[in-house]
Amino acid sequence: MYIHLLVPIDGSELSQSAVDSSIALAQRLGARVTGFVAEPMAPLPSGSSGLNAYLDKTEEHRTRTEGHARELLAKFHAAADAAGVPFSGHFKRTEAVDDAIVEAAETFGCDLVVMATHGRGALGELFFGSHTKSVISRSKLPVLVLR
């Protein structure tokens, strides 16, 4: 059935639910898991900051986001290892999180995307958007949504 799950995570309680559920599902299916973190790009410079200050902030941002992604993926990897589930982890800096998730699933040869959603409803989506809904509409792969 499904042999390679892509699981986008962000460090929230909801993404921990996706970690736990995807590992349990992978155990039952004999599947492997790819964890994926999409980190934001560095913010654009403000009008008052000079080029050197912007470059310093950009490097600090890169270091911080890479550290965050590696920490999340290391925890995911440890949980997968403890359960005997093969794991690989990847991260990307992007402003287009939804596109990055769909692209990652295709690039890494996954056959199912496992995502958690806030389930905010129509008003919440209006204000905050929905990465899950966007991935469902863009992906050619099935998406398992956890709530």
C-alpha cells in the first residue's frame, strides 16, 4: 500500500501528533518516513538598516533556522529509530511552504503525505490560511490529515 510517508513538521503540538501518528502508521505498513521542515526566509531589510547590518541579521537567521530544523528532525529521527522505522530528514528555507511540501513529496519519492491541521474553520482560514488545505489541492499524492 503506502511505503514512504512525508511528514511536514514545525515543532508545534500538532506536528508532534503527526510525528507520533506517522511512526505508528509506518510500523503497521512497514513503511519509511521522511520528515520535512520548511523554514522561513530571512526578512527583507528595513529602510534604516545598512547592508552590513542586514547581512549579519541574515546570517544569524540562517543559523537559527537551520538549528531549529535540525533539532526538530533529530527528535523525529530518534523517535523513528526507537520504533524501528527507517527515517530521513530534510529542510528547506522558503516563503512558499505549501509548494515546498508538495515538491518535497515528489522529490523524495513519497507516496503519502501525513499532516496535522488546526481545524480552524472558515473564519480561521480567512485570517491564518491553511497549509493543509493548500497541500491537498496541489498534491497529486493522497494526504492523510490528522486533527
